[in-house]
Amino acid sequence: MWAVFIQGFALGMATIVPLGPQNILVMQQGIRRQYHVLIASLCLLSDMALITLGVFGSGALLSRSHLLLQAVTLAGVAFLGVYGFHALKQAWRGGGPTAAIHHHGASRRRVVLTMLAVTWLNPHVYLDTLVVLGSLGGQFAPVPRRFFAAGSMGASLVWFYGLALLSARLSVWLNRPGVQRAIQLFVGLVMWLVASQLARQAWSASGLSGYF
């Protein structure tokens, strides 16, 4: 059983570690030391819900529904495009660490809503949890399947809390003006890159690309 747990943990790490909008938000909140543990907890709970849906077979709706997946993808493109624009604007304006913190010192409600949008409007999250983890975990018998799901959730727990706490630990250095501008530039470019990839996927899936 523990071999199955380790397999789930390793696969969970493989899907969660690659840089994406969710990881960037956790890192940013850790750097600001603003609700970073709360955001890590909500990311973990979201992953736990999606992994449960995928591994135990209830997550087939999204992966099979073309229109629903397209709607999530287009909403994600719009959100990430706007998020990236604001990050690039902040990188252009510059300013010290205090200015960066006040500019992004949003309320808890706004930070939580941003986290929910970054998580639930990103089709890659569904593909990782519902399709990849779900298809592999669903092959096990009921008891080993629970160990696989627990291992995948354990990877999310270690990663999100580790990222949030490490970012907070290094916040003094990461809040330097030059470092902040570099981070905001990096964040903006990553957001736009992910948005462009999602847009291309949506365009290809729509079937319209064949007409041009």
C-alpha cells in the first residue's frame, strides 16, 4: 500500500511543481507575508476536492464536456490576461518594496477570490487532477486507490505550504525594489504565456482553425 502512496505522491509532485498561475500567487502572497498560509490552505483544499473527484471517478463531466471545458478555458484566458497586464504595469512603474506591498495589499476577500479564479479557471488544473491523476488512480482497487489519492494530496500539502513559508522566509530579500520589478515582470510574462497557450488550445479545439 505504501508503494501506491509513494506513487501518488511522486505523480502529484510531477503535476504540481511546474510553474503556473497558482504557484505564482502562493509565492507572491508569501513574499508579502499576507494571507500566505490561508492561500496555501485553500489551494490544498481545492486540490483535495479535485483529486477526490478525479480518482474516485466523479470528475468525468468536465473532461468529457467540450463546451464546459471551452468555457473554462476562455474565462481563464481573460483572467490571466488581465492579471498579467497588471503585473507588467507594476514592473514598468517600479517602486520600492513598500510601494509594491501597498499596491497589492488587497483585502482578504480579494486575495481569496483571486486564488479561486487562478485555480478554478485554469483548465490545466482539471487536466492534471481529473484526467492524469484520475485516470491512473482509478485503475487501482478501492483500498489502494485511497492510498494513491492520499499520496497525491500529500504532495499538494508539502508543496503549497513549503512554497508559502519559504517565500515568507525570504521576503526581506525578495522585497527589494530591483527584485520586485524582476518578479513582477516574470509574473506578467508567465501569465501571458499561459493565457496564449490556453487561447491556442481553445482555438484549435473550436475547429475554426481549419478555415484559416
